[in-house]
Amino acid sequence: MSHVLQVASLPNIHRDPFDRILIAQSQVENLPIVTIDQQITQYAVQTIW
């Protein structure tokens, strides 16, 4: 449930629903995301690539 609430609080930088879920999970669980997507790097998440 906390992941869903986090998705709702994200700014509309990235419009892909699947990526928004990954971003929310990364924030809630404090896990990095492996990606080269520049839009994802604009969120408060750690990225690897």
C-alpha cells in the first residue's frame, strides 16, 4: 500500500506508469534502479548505469 501512496505523490516528470511504480518502490524500499533513462534520474532515487 505504501508503494501506491508514493506513486500518487510523485511529480509528473515521467509519464510511464510502470516506471513510476519502479521509482516509488525504489524510494520506499531505499533500493537503486538500474537504468539509463534520464527522466528517472530526475527523481530522488539512486540510479546505477
